[in-house]
Amino acid sequence: MDGLPERLPRDGTEVFTGLVCPDCSGNITVRVQQRHVTFSCRVGHAYSVAELVTGKEAALEESMWRAIYAFEELDALLSGLDRHELTEGLGLEACRQRAALARRQATLLRSIIDADRPLAGHAKDAASGHTRT
């Protein structure tokens, strides 16, 4: 997947990217005027480089939380079906295995979020000369 085109005109010409808007999922264009870069979508959301990266990170985290909640809800459903002996059509053991897998997947995604460190904080620290520990 290519996010940015192979060549970017530096004269302010707007070109399409392979990226989508973190707010509306519309296609993103990029415009470079000298060294000033602007990303925007059809709806009118506009971003600097730092804003787009931060927006993409936030959208990714939101998607991961949605996936965690979906896995937890699936676990709750399957566990409830097991508890009420309503696993007909699924099979008791298959129901338990699917519930356990959903729990493991939710735990794995939570560990990914817990380990994530956004790039934006590092860039601010580097620009200010501060060192993060």
C-alpha cells in the first residue's frame, strides 16, 4: 500500500493519496507549497502533517477499542449461552472454545494498546530538546 504518491509536486498542485481521512474516511489529497504541506478530504477536513499522524493514531486506537468491546461482547454472549445451557446448534465445547478465544483476543488487543506510545509525544519532545524516560 502506498500512502503518498511517488512524486509530490511542490507548486501547490493537489494530488490524491492512498490515505483516508481519520474523521470521515474520505479520500485524502495532499498539497505541497514549497515546504508547507496540507492534507484534506472532500468534506473539508484539513490537517498538517502532525495533525494527520495524530488523527490516524486516534482513529486506530478507537478501532481497536471497538474490536475489544466486540470480542468481550461475544465472550459474554457465548458464556451466557453456556450458563443457560442454550448451546444447541453450536455445541457445548465449541461454544466454550469460541468464548475462550474471544477473551484471549480481547486481552491481546488490550496489551497492544497498553504498549503503544504515540509518535506525536516523541516528536514534541525531540523538537523541544526534552528527553522522555
